Amino acid sequence: MLEAREQLRIIMKGVHNLVSKEELLDKLEKSIKSNKPLVVKLGLDPSAPDIHIGHTVVLRKMRQMQDLGHRIIIVIGDFTGKIGDPTGKAKGRTALSDEEVKANAATYCEQIFKVLDRDKTEVRFNSEWLSKLNFEDVIRLAATTTVARMLERDDFQNRYQKQVPIGIHEFFYPLMQAYDSIALDADIELGGTDQTFNILMGRTLQKAMGKEEQIAIFMPILEGLDGVEKMSKSLGNYIGVNEPAQVMFKKVMEVPDNLIIRYYELATDVHPDVIDKIKKQLDLGTNPRDIKYELAKTITSLYHNEDELTKAMEFYEAAFSKKAIPNDIPEIVIELEDDTLNDIIPELIKLDYVKSRSEFIRLLKQEGVQLDGEKLSTDDLDHVLICGDVLKIGKKRFVKIIK
């Protein structure tokens, strides 16, 4: 194992908040001395199984600790998922059926191993211990906190003030998540900033039960390609972990310059010392595009093999770097999710890119329409467009698709 302060530096990279740094250093020193890895826990809600780069911010931090030799446990909230976590919503989240939980959990597991080492990761389901609690156990669990403490949670407080009903069962969600830490003897728990209350409840419960309190690590929310809103599929500003290499590479190249370092810190496993050098390069006037090109290679290589990365780089060079597509081009904003090339023809006519549908079809037949540098034909009319796609119509007309 690396010495404690070096481990701490790696763990702290990109962290939004940590409770507490001194306690973590102490745990790391004890871990090295006893040659016993720390138990690092991450709870996953099985309600939304599709993962994008924003979701992997916490997973990447888990991978870094995994590479440092610590014991990584993913807790699938199959039991808690049946209750529904009221995470920042105006009303409680709908509970899931057994079938939905199992299907979503399977999809989750398939995707998390794009980040974590499958052979070194434990996947546990919290029904394993929560389903065994009897009513007396539940009462004792409830006695460890107060209604006033529960109402400190923002979403509960807001709903209470607006007289939106709060089910008593909803108070048990943070308690059950906290009990996961008891069952696993967790040394560290990770989560996004939206999980602050639940994770700190784990510390509270451990203290109440006479156990050493876990370290709480909170990772920030990653902004999407628009540079403003958090990364979200519904906003179209995301980079999906299952997207083709050339799509992923192109999207990373669209990251705003002011977020280059943030993406290095949150979406890669690059060492803090290397990131410090990259910061200096930017400060000394290195072209951000060159730094971003390396970022695109780094992120794409995390989810694709070397051959796929090479092809993605070749595609980008051919389509974008050789002045094939200008940087400042008009955009078409699409609100629907599955728009095809055929669907946007009316918008192209409205914006005077073509005079009619027949003219657009004629251009397709003459190979006068390109998508991201590749020629299209009438066979491609059903091709589904994604955010960031660039159409070239004729010799000089370009339009970027924004969803």
C-alpha cells in the first residue's frame, strides 16, 4: 500500500466535502499498520439503471480506492427501493416492484464494471440484512433519531412547510441506508452531495450503536456539455458510458474550456500531480483544444479498447480537425428524444437550409449531405440524431443538432 498521506491526496482529488480528513488519515494509518484494507461502501438506487459520465464520478472515486487496495462494496438497495427514496422531490418517489428492482440491478451491475474491477468488487443487496429485522429491531432503530432531526432534511422540510404529505415509512429510508453501514462495518461511505443527509445518518447510527464512525465522502455533481446544468439525459448534455467511441470522443471535445480540469478531476483516474501540470500548461497559454484532445483520449480509453479509440481519433481528425466543420455554426434545438434525419427536414426548410423536401432528397442522392463528416444517402433518413451531431448540407451550409 502507498503511505497514508499519498493515499489521502489521491482520495481527496475532486472531492466536494469530507467528514473528516483527520479521521480518514487515522483510518488509513491504522489500515497500513494492520495490513487490513478499509471497507468502502457505495449504495446504488436501482430506480434509474442507465449510467452516464456524471454518474461515474462516485464510481471513479471508488475505483481509485480499489486500486489503493481497499475493499469495495456496492450495495444495491433492493429492499429500500421497494419503499422509495424521497430524494429532493415534491412528493415521495414511487416504490418499485421486485421485478423492476431485479431488472434494474442487473443493468446497473453490467455498467458499473465498466469502471470497477469486477474481480475485486463485492455486490451486496440490502434485503440480505434488512429483511431479517423484526419489529422490535425496527423500533430500536427508530429510537436512535428524532422527528426534528429528520425534518432537517431539505426535502422533508420543504414538503412539511408546503403541507405536502410525508409518509412515516419515508423516515425509515435514511435509517435503513444507515443500517447498511452497520451491517457491513463500513469505514467509508461515498455519495453525491444529494446524499448528504443519508450518509451522515450512517455516522449517527454507528455512534449510537457504539461503533467507529464511517468517513463520509461527498462528490460534486458534474456539469454537462452545456457547462451550466448538471449532466442529464433529459437535457441532452450527457456522455453515456455505452455510447460508441467516436461519439464519446466527439462529445468530450465539446466540453467547455473552463471545465477541462473539472472533467480531469471527476471523470478520470489521472493522478493529482499530473493534473497540476495540466493546470500549469493552461496557465502558460497552451491551446485548450490540445489539452482537451488528451482528455478525450483519456476518457474514451476508459470505456473502449485501443482499436476503438484509434478509430475514434481518426474519425475526429477526418471530420473536424481538418477544417471540415467550422467551430461557430448555427444550431437546431430539438425537444423530442428520438428524432430522425427525416423528422428535422421541416426545420431545415424553415431555416432556409433547403427549399423543399424534394431538394433535400435530391442532395442525399447526390451525396451532398454529410453527418459528422460522413456522406449520407436516402437509406439514412431513419437515422436517429444525437446531441452534437453536425450536418453539412451542400458545400457551405452547416447545422448542429442540440437536444
